Amino acid sequence: MMLDRLLRKSESFDRLDHLTAKAATQLRRALDGRAVDRALRGSWLGHPVHPLAVTVPIGAWVSSAVFDALRKRDAARLCVAVGVVTVPTAVVTGLAEFSRLSPVQRRVGALHYLAIVAAQACYVTSHRCRTRGSHGAGAWWGLAGLAAVSAGGALGGHLSYALGAGVYEWQRGPET
């Protein structure tokens, strides 16, 4: 499949290795052993927080596209805003996870992060357009944001399912 090949290709994107290693080291140094690290990574829950935190902005943004299709402008604008204001929680919990990734996982994680930054920029622009009365432009920016968040989600899924990032981090593993 073409998508699988593209996702696998992201594992060899080594141009950012120096920056991602440095970022991971600094994050680990800032968080390691602290209560905030355990809170952000989900030790209190027995499950990483990041996959849970991303559901709110993704759900809000998908809903905004549905409301745009139904010509429910106010509802669409509200959903865009909800997504925009909840992304920081997802980003912070993702960065806490990023600090513990292997070099190959960090490559995919960096691309995942960049896709989400692009999505957030599109949705901020979308909200700005909608607030100024340009709902059509806002809807188009929303579609661009949905494409970016979809790419980011595919990379995040690849990171977790294919590369095992965060898997059984707080558990012993499945019962046999």
C-alpha cells in the first residue's frame, strides 16, 4: 500500500536527528522524576494521556467540517475554537512522551508534531476568517487543517502501532 510505504519512509527522515535528540534530552532533563512528568505521561491513569487528549481537538475539528457542510456557521466556528484551545494540552502531553522515544520514533514524532503545528495554524486562520465574517475562507482553511491533522494522525498512529511508542509504558503487558 502506498500509505504504508509513505509512513515507513518517515522513519528514515534523519535531517532533524540532531535537533530531536537535543530536544528529547532537554525535555527529559526538565521532566525526569518529577510529579509533572508522571502526570503528563499518565502514571496516575495507567495509560498515556496523549492519545486521550488528542480526541478533543480532532473531534472538534471533524465536527466543524460537518457543521460547515450543513451550513451551521456558528457551530462550525465554535468547534474550530474548541479544537484550537485544546491543542496545547495534546502538545504538552505529546512532548512528555517524545522525551522518551528512540531515535527512529523521534523522527516520526517530529513529523507528527510538524503536521499538528500546520493544522493548528490552519485552524487559527480559519477561526480568524470566520470571526471576521469570511465563512467561506474559514471553511477552506478548515479543510486544509483537516488534511494536516489527518496526516499528523496517520503519523501518530504509525508511531504507536507500528513503532510501539508508549505501548505498555505503565503496564506489565497483556495477561497470557
